[in-house]
Amino acid sequence: MRFNLGAKLIFSHLGMGILPLLFISVVIWLTVAGSFETIGDQGVSAVEHAAHDQLTTMCSMKEKQIAYFFRVMEGQMYMLRDNAWLQETFRSF
């Protein structure tokens, strides 16, 4: 019983936090890398302007990613608390 509960908890942590963060990071990386390749043959001022726009976008996305990460961690903290409460409750039976 304990092994199954632990395995379910591990899978829920993967599904709720780790995999979505990896996906978001890959999307950000591909977006930024692709846009810098397309502006390479433009003038210096256009490149600087595009770089500024991309860095602003990337910082905004990273800020959202960090906020999402903290929400996920808060949810996992509540899940762990509830899991501990359930284990204590059913241990008495």
C-alpha cells in the first residue's frame, strides 16, 4: 500500500511540476534561438532592437515560469501535507 501511494505521489509530482517546466523551458529556448537566427543579416540597430525585444520577451516569460513554479511548489506542499494526514488517519485503522 505504501509503495503504491509513493509511486502515485512521484507521478503526480512529475505531471504537475517537472514536466511542464521542462516543456516551457524548451519552448522558450526554441523561440529565442530561432528569432536570433532570422535577424543575423540585418543592420546593427535592427539587431539591437530585436535583441532588446527578445530579451524583454524572454524575461517576461521567465518571470511567468518562476511564478508558475512557485504555484506548483505550493500545491505540492499542500499535497504532501494532505498525504501525511491521510497516512496518519488510515494508520489507525
